[in-house]
Amino acid sequence: MSQMLVHREAQFNNQRKKFIDYAGCASNINLKQIQNDLIIILTTQRTGSTLLCQDIESVLKLGYSPTESFIPLLQAFSKHAIKADAIPSRIESVLQSFADSEVTVIKLMIDYVGWLGYFCADRDMALKSSYQQLSSFFIDGLTCVNESSFYRLVRLDRKNKLKQAVSRLINSMGLPTHIKTENDSVQFERQLAAKLVEYPDYPSMIIDQLGIIMRQTSLLDACLASSRKSALFFSYEFESDLINNKNFYLDPLFEGSGYQMSEVQRILRPTSGDHARKMLQKLLQVVSFSE
């Protein structure tokens, strides 16, 4: 799956040659099939999207936990473990997964959403369009049956890209992506300390992750700029909104929706402990940066 995550157009062009049989395989389905209200979260990895999803779940008291629902399908696709003619029903199943709730919340990462557009566009478009165009196509098509339904498109970003890069690197090492208890935090620090011994050149690896983040952010912005829904999206930032404005940042998102919102209740703890801070400090020393 990791090889399928896109951060360059050239990378996508090379990859889709291996999956030409899947081009337009789901062009027969209508993406405009959400019966309830809809929130789409579009972001990059390690921006706090799980926290955002859990906050939305908390304030709306949803009966499910929003997540990256298309990942199992994309994992099977990346291994050629699913036939092209089975993909339409799988996509429709995801879109209808939360029909019994008042709100469907779908979280998407820009590094794979273009593949969903590759499935759902007609075959000619799938084979000729850029990754950014296919991403915009999928985002534009995914909407509610009733145009008067509550709809929000959310762009989530992380201003401190270096911290995001450190978080991505730690995640790529196989460490837990989220922690909930003090014991989890202690165990996480121990595991990370052991991993850093294995990767003495980790400053250069952080820079590699930073490059991926910057390119994916550019793809995301280009996708939204060309989308017909670009004027409708809400923009959140991890530090200033999710961390520093925890109790109020969701209010504008649901303004005029009629939903009765509860207080945000959180169980996740930050993964940025002492060793993550030391990783960042060492990188800044290596590149001779001082504030």
C-alpha cells in the first residue's frame, strides 16, 4: 500500500500503468448517493485528522468512529487482491456505511484519493487525467442526494511541517500511531529510543518526509483550487485550532446546521514526547538552524 501513496504526478503515471485494468472500473456508480448529511475531511498524513474525527464523533454523539473507510479496498487493490468488477460494490458499500446515522463523515488523504477518482472516472479520463484532476473529480462527485442537506468539506493542515515530518518518520518506523494512557506514553518513548539507535541518520530521513509533505500539500491545494466546491470548504490547522482552541473550533463548522453539540471529550494523548523533541533539535543542529 505504501508504494501506492502519491506525492508526485510522475509517480502516479508510472504506477497506473501497472493497474490499467482498473481504469474506470467504477464509472457506472453515482457518487451522489449520500442520503444523510455529509462531512468530508481532506488532508495529509499526521495532521491530527484522527483527533478531528474523534472530536466530531464526540460533539455529535455519533454511533460510529469516523476513519479512513476506503483503506481496506485500496490495500486489496494495491496487491491485485480484488478484481476490477468488484470495486463498484465496495465503494458503494463504504458510501452507505453510515446511512443509519444523521451524518456521514468520510476522511480522505490526498495521497490516495486520486486512485478513487481513477476508479470512478470514465476509462478515457482515468487514463489521461493527472492525479490532481482525478482527485478533484472524486471530491466533486462525492455529495448528497438532497442538495439542501448539510454538507461540509474540511481541509486540515499542520503549520509546523517539521513536527509533522518527525511524526511521519516515527509512524513509518512501525510505532503506534496514537496513544491513550500514561503507560502507553512510557512504552512509546522506550520503543522510539530503541528505534533511533537503529537509524542514526534519521535527520536526513526527516528531510525526506518533509519533502513528501510539501509535495502532497501542493497536490491538496491544487485539488481544492480546481474543485467546484473550493468556495465551500472549511480550513483547520492542527496547532491553532485543534490544540489551542479545543472547545470552540468546531462551532463555525456546524453553524446553521441545527445540530445540538456536546462538549469535546478526548482520550488521545500527544505522541510528541522527549525523544521526538530531541529528534527535531538534532535536525535543526545538523542544518545549522537557530531561532
